[in-house]
Amino acid sequence: MNLPIVAYGDPILKRKGAEIDEDYPGLQELITNMFETMYTAHGVGLAAPQVGLSIRLFVIDANPFADDDASLKDFKKVFINAEMVDESGEKWLFNEGCLSIPDIREDVSRYPDIRMNYFDENWVEHEEDFTGLAARIIQHEYDHIEGKLFTEKLSPLRKAMLKSKLEAISKGQVDVDYKMKFPVLKKKNR
């Protein structure tokens, strides 16, 4: 099932996600639906807060970047209760976007190397190192379960320049080809 993606401005995007256990209701179906939603929206990652659930779950399929980095071919993973163990290296800029913030792309500085502890969809625990684009995608999605958005990593001047665009997104004044829920429209419908 294709789930609506929560737009910028919804308070759920600012909440730290709660840990879940393997008895979380409908978990496997949720994971399947999150991948379907991500593919429909042409994304490479999607976190549970982006579909309205404040839990520590995100999915990634970095295959669209395989032309730039062969190690990303078939790089498809589920991260449950993920924790950042380490970040290292010299930060580098890369242009990022977010399905919850359509039509805005900005250069974001992130570490090139990370170590993550997480459970996969079969509840196997992993402590794994990631580098390059894989690390970047994971950090972006990890930020979501920590209640952070990539726009928070921008300079105050850049954020001020984007303010009206961000407000328009929260009001639903954006053209997207996937289902979204807009916080300002939600308030009006009460």
C-alpha cells in the first residue's frame, strides 16, 4: 500500500522516534508499504516519521546511485532501532533532498564514514561500517528518527532564504506526483 508522506511542518517530523520490538503490530507489512511508498516517490530512503509513525524504523534502497558507486548496486536495507555508534572523517558536501520537503535541494555537510548498530527486518542485530553515499543516505534517514531534518544543517541565512518555500510546502502549495499529508491543511479540516 502506498502511504501518504508527511510534509514539512508536521510536528511528528521533529519528534525522536520510539524503539519498537519484534511484536510491533503489522511490522512486516509496514516495511513492505514503506518500500512501495519510497519507490512511488522516487526516493532512496524513507523513515517511519515520514509516514506518520514516531518509531525508530527506516528503509533504504541506494540502487539509483549504483552508476556513481558500484557498491550501491542492490544496497537495500531495513534499519530498526538504529543507533549511531561513530562518525568519522572529513565532512563533505553533497546535494540532498527529502520526500517530506519536495522541490528543495541543498548542499549538506556530513561525515563520510559511520558505524551503525541496528536490527534488520528479521531481528538480526548488526554493527556495521558504512562509507560514502551509503553513509550519507543512512545519516539522512537516521536524522529523521532523531527528529531532525536536513534543513536544520543549513546556515541561518540559507534557512531564511528558504522560509517562504518551506511555509508553502506545509500549506500544500507544492506540486508532487505522490501522496502527501500537509500539516496546515490537516488543521483546517478539523
